[in-house]
Amino acid sequence: MSPRLFLATLAMRSIKAYAKGIYVPVYTTIGGTHMFQPAFFSLVQTDGSYYHKSRYSRVSNILTTASGNEVYKRMFEIPDAVSSTETEWASVYYGLQFAIEKSQPLIAIENDNLGVISALTVPNTNVRQEYAKYYKYSILRMTQQTAWTGIRWIPREKNRADKLF
């Protein structure tokens, strides 16, 4: 079974199990100096929004610190975006950047776009669009500044960043 097919199968099983309330996937490590998921980490939920008719695009991020005492929220426009997938890539990039700016060394990212998550977690996954190549490279390079960065897919209804739009 190819890695891509394996991930797709695993993702579908996870989605079905999650819907039944019996499974919460762990984070896949995508960077940092630590290999294993730490017990405590900052959580960044990210989301992108794109309106096809007006070409108005935004990203939103919610950062909850590892202590849980502080929650930061932000939303801003992304000029010249060409698709909703591009805004999802941008939301992960800016969410990671936001956590690093707030001096969070252990970062868990959650996003509701399975394509973006797959491209970041499956080794040797090639992306077609130039913006996706740029964001993938930039995200993986930025994770080198952290002690640990993990990522996972979550259903749209569990993504609190979606509520900021």
C-alpha cells in the first residue's frame, strides 16, 4: 500500500471514529528539536476563508498557551489569494508564526483542511500549486525554530478559529 493511500485510509477511519466519539488522533510531529509529543503544549487552531465572487480572503488564528491561562485571537485579510486552499495554507503559516512571535516553543496546530494536513505530514508528498510549495517549504523551515511542532486534522465544527469569521 502506498503512503498516500495508507494516509487516506487512516484519515477516513479516523473521521468515522471521531464522528462516533471514540477516537481523537494524536499530533504528527512536523518539526522542532524534540521527536515526541510533549505532555503540555500551546494549541493553535487555524482557518482560512475565501469568497469566490468578491475574491475577499481572510485567515484567523486562535492561540491557547500551554498553561491555558492566555488565549490570543487574530484575523486579517490575505491580499491576492486565488483559492480557499491557499487561505488554508496561509492560515497554518500565520498561525505558526503567531505562536513563535508569542514565544511558544511547543506548538500543536489544528486545521480542518485534510489536503493541507496530508501535504505536511506524509513524507515526500508533492504539491502542485506554487503557493502550496511556498507555504509548505516556509512552514517546515519555520518549525526548525521550535522545540516541537505537531499538526492534526480536526472537523470543521470543532475548529474555533472558524467562528471568528
